[in-house]
Amino acid sequence: MPQHQSPQPARERPGDASPWAFAGMIGLSADFFLFAATPTVVDAPWWAVGLLMLVWLVALVQGCRWFVRRPVGVLVLSVALAAGWFVVVLAGARWLDWA
């Protein structure tokens, strides 16, 4: 007679994606256009725009990593990125003569 194995306990499914994570990703995509339009807003040098785009890329990767685990963090990251862009553009226009 074959012995029956007890069924394996079902793996817990991670929670559904939060709307905060989607809002954060929408914010990150809006941040991309903000960062990409930097040369039109101020006369920023190519290296500054390149660094800003690199910062955005790192933030996008982090946002993807946090999408399920820290959904509110994705939204906070997006808002912090936009605020950081504003500070960089103002500082560049004020002290680095990007205006």
C-alpha cells in the first residue's frame, strides 16, 4: 500500500500591490521628464544633466525594489527626488551661473 504524504502547506502569497506604490511610480516617471527637461529650464552643463539622469536611474531601480515591500517609500522617494531636482537647479542657477 502506498503511503500518502501530507500536503505541503501553501506558500503565503505576498500582499497585493498598494496604490501608494503605483502613485510613486507615476511620480518617478514624472520626475524623469523633469530631469530630462533640465537643459531647457536652465543652461546646465552636460555633465550635470548626466549626473541628474544617473540619480534618477538609481532612484528608479530602488523604487522597483521597494514596490511591494515599502510602497509608501516609493512615493516618498518620488517626492524627495523632485525636491532634490528643485534644489539642484536653484543652486546651479544661483552659484554656478546656469541661468
